[in-house]
Amino acid sequence: MPVMNSPDPAIRQASNSSPARRIAVAVILSGLLFTVLWIMMFSMVTSLLIGAGCCVVIVAASSASDVVEMLLDAVSTVIFGIVAVISAIFGAIFSIFDF
């Protein structure tokens, strides 16, 4: 009686997740938080401290929890997609005027 062997595991594709990408998104999000707090009339130092604390918490949570890492990867995909669209628009505008 022939015995079936289990199939070879599928090759897992490399993840887009990297520490540099998570840190970049955390810095972007904390920069947005800093800007919002500063516009809301907090002092610059208070806003910087809160923004830096937020950045540290996001990076620490993403390295400790898979769920937070997954959410941060989803947010990073959206943020970097928006940045890519904005740069494509500026590139198209500059190419029209031969800059």
C-alpha cells in the first residue's frame, strides 16, 4: 500500500515588513500628532514630547505584538501609497512644464 508524502511547503514570499518601514511610519504618525497638537495651541515642547512618546510606544508595540505590527504595516501601505500618488502628480506637473 503506497504511502503519500506530504507536499512540499509553498515558498513563503518575503514580507514588506521591516523595522525601518515601521519606524518610518511611526515617525510620520508622531509628526502628524505633533502638528495637530501644536496647531491646537499646545506649546512646542509639550507637543514634541507627546509626539516622541507616541513614536516610541508605536515602535515598541509593533515589535511586541503581531496584531499591532499587522495594523502598522497596513497603515504604512496606505501612507506610502498616498506619498507615491502625490509624487506622481508632482512629477506629471513638472514634466508638463519641462522642469
